[in-house]
Amino acid sequence: MNRLYFVITLAFFGCTKTDFKEPVEYTGPVREVEDLELYNSENDRIKSKVTADLVYEFANGDQEFPKGIYIEMYNEFGRLQSTLRANYAKFIKAEGHWLGQGKVELKNVEENEQLNTEELYYNPKTKKIFTTKFVTIRQQGDVIYGTGLDAMQDLSDYVIHNPEGSLELKE
């Protein structure tokens, strides 16, 4: 009888000690999209087209494009105005801007201009792009280098903070 009492007591005390673990908050994507092709239109005209192989969407509204992104932007007449390509991209909802990294290439098709950099931010509200990284801008025969840039999204107006390079002057 004592032996049975001892086994029951031991089993009772052995089961009462429970290890509680704190729950781990999931911070990964809540949705995954493959082979995205997204059109943005206004007044029956396409404003932009976004394509990406893979998109992660997060609960806080952020979006991540780990395999890159390609965007075509059209003018008010429906003609292709500019393109943007990046090896990696992310939309940061809390800050309201986009980040492109890796090989980032922005082309103004209408003006035959091209910007290359390794990191570029874009604010859709102000329609401005900016970076603190090295940039190269090619325009009709000219190549301008520098570090740091503030510009309009179509490169119609820009400032390179530490410019280098040569310009072809026409008389």
C-alpha cells in the first residue's frame, strides 16, 4: 500500500510542474504571390504595370519583392514614359516609400535618359526619388557620376550631391 501511495504521489508531483513557453509572434509574410502582373489605371488609361516573380505581403502592410521588380510607367496619353528595374524591392508602408536595391536601373524612355545605382528610394506622394549611394546618369552623349541624388521620378529635375564626369557643350 505504501508503495502504491508513493507511486501515485510521485506521479502527481511529476505532472504538476509544467514548463510554460512564451508565445512567439509570427513576423513572416501572411501572403505569398508568384508571377505577379499588376496594372494600375485611372480614367480608362493604364498608369503603370508591375511585374515580379515573387511577392511577400506582411501584416503591417509592407511588401517585399525578393526576386526583383520591373515597373513600366505611362504618361497621360498612354505612352511608355519610364521603366524601373531592381534586383530586390520593398514597399515600407509606415514610411510610405519604396526601396530598390541591387542593380537598380531607371530609364526615362521619352528623354532617352538612364539612371543606375545600387540603392534607390521612391516616395509616391512627392513623386521623388533619392539615394545616398553612387549614381550614374546617361543622357544624350553625356555621362554624369556622383554620390547622392534627389530627383523627380522622371529625371526631369535632379541634383547630384557630389558630381563627377564630363558634359558635352554645344555651341
